[in-house]
Amino acid sequence: MKDNRGRTLNWIRGWCPKVSVPSASQPSGVGANQKGERFYPYLAIFLLLWFITGVLNYLKQPVLAIVLLALATVFGFAFMPRVMRFAIRKTVRQAQEMAKKSDLSSPFGGRDFLSLFFSNKGWIKLAYSFGIRKTMLIYFLLGMALLPVLDYIAMSVLDYLNLSLSLFHQVWLLVGYPICFQVFYILFFFRRQISKALKEI
């Protein structure tokens, strides 16, 4: 069993191209816009597998749904470390650029607020001023305010298409999924990115 699992993981790792992670000393954009972002197609495949799994679950095809869920899980764990290394280097580079421009000590303005939704610069600035724990709490609360709204919009679209979900799925999308996603992302991605960035300033 262990040998089969090891061969499967090695096959997936070999199939995914190596992510070229730019060093923090490289100029902005070097590597990140070239080889460093090649993992995005595989992230799209991962999300597509999850979407198809949800559709199969809705269509009451549990066997196919479980098979795709297992495939998506193995696929995700195979390329997750590469994505994490690239994300950390990119965040460190952003923090160093902000430190050079003295953006970290400047007042938190409207542009910084908008960057909370489109990059890590605003979060780096918050963590620099208030600490990583308070920043993680703000990130969690903001996500819990936005994700249920997006899920509600998605459910409204499904209702309009006469594809209404069961009560269990509605509760999961509005409460369970936002909480699980936020906790997982904050602990395994967000905290590591911001903490590493602050140490490298």
C-alpha cells in the first residue's frame, strides 16, 4: 500500500513542472511573471476537480464523487509545497520593496485598504503595525464577512436555474465552508507568508 501511494505521489510530482521560485534579491517581476507562475494551470485543475466533485455529489453519484475527491486531495498535496515556497518568496519580496520605499511606517490609507483584497501588501503593513496575531484575526473576520455573501450569491444563481441545494449544503456553504477554509488557509499559508516576510525586513 505504501509503495503504491509513493509511486502515485512521485508520478504526480513528476507530471507537475517544477516551479521556478525567484529569490527575494531578484528585481520585482523577475521569474514571478515567467516560470514562477506555471503552477496556476494546475491550481485551476485542482479547483475544477473540486467543482466536478460537488456537481457529482449534487447529482447523487457518490462513488464518482469520492474517486474525484481522493484524486483532487492527492493532486493538491503533491504541488502544495511548491506553491507555498513561491508564495513565501513573493510575499518577502513585496515586504522588502515596501521597506525600501518606507511604506511600512506610513499611515494606512485607501490604497492600502484596497490591497487587502488584491495582494499581501496591506496585510504586511497591518502585521508590521499590529502584530501577526491581530492581523490573523482581522483576516479571519473579513473572510467570514465576505465568503458567506459570495456563497449566498452562488446559491441564488442556482435557485434561479432551478438547481436549489439541500438544507445541509446551504448550511455548509454559508457556515461550514467559510470557517474551514479560513482556518486552513490562515494556519498553513497566510501565517507563514506574513511571518517570513516580517523576519526578512
